[in-house]
Amino acid sequence: MVNTDDFIKRLEIILDYYNLTASSFADKIGVQRSSMSHLLSGRNKPSLDFILKIVEFFQEVDLYWLLNGTGSFPKKNESIENSKPPIQTLNSPTPIDLFSEIQTVTQKEKIQEEVKPKSFFIENENPKEIEKIVIFYKNGTFKAYNPNS
């Protein structure tokens, strides 16, 4: 079980290391500012989702260090470099599959071909076509799609 007081101390170390306020840290990892405040005050315990968001966003944070203080912060450069994909060199014994990304692109193209603008018919009415689709994001931004253009 995670010691909440020690976890809060390690969280404050992360905030100091990246020179972030609690609210900017919450925004970066995608949690509510109030949950960050409740956590730092000791009112709430960290959820697994909260911990995983930290480790996912900040690559230098070691999961075991964050949870129970073992390991180091920031991670040693070797462990960060080992998480990167291999680089193909002339002396590599087995070649890297260069066509896997191309297959993914063609799958995306197939999906885009299948998704065509549709007309919706309501009984006893003229056919209606979609003019624009607008998606609103939680951060206040939006994206508009025009299927006919």
C-alpha cells in the first residue's frame, strides 16, 4: 500500500523539478485541479489512473520511485533510451519491418473510403444532407468537419 504522506512529498519533488504549480501540473496530466488540491492536502489518496497519467506524461518519473521511493528520480538516461524504438544500422543482424507503417496507412485509407457522407431520410420529408459536424473538446477547443469538401 502506498504511504500517502511520502507520495505527496515525491509529488512535490516532481512539481519542483519541472517548476510547475499544482494547477498547471493537473492541466498537463489531464486531471481536475480540485483533485490535485485534495491530494496535496492529504484529503484524498492517489488513484491508479492519476498515477498512470503522471508516469505516462513525464517519462523521467519512475513508477516504483513514485509509489514507494525505490529507484531514482529522474530516471537514468539508459532506461529512457531503452524505451525508444531501435534504430536500424548497417550491422544489425535482423532488419526492422519497414512496411508495418505503410500497412497501417492503407488501413486508415480503407476506413476513410468506407465512411462517406450519408443522407438521412425522414418519412414524408425531403432528404437531408449533413452540412457540418462540430466536435467540442473539454479544453474549450473544437474541430469542424465538412463532409462535402
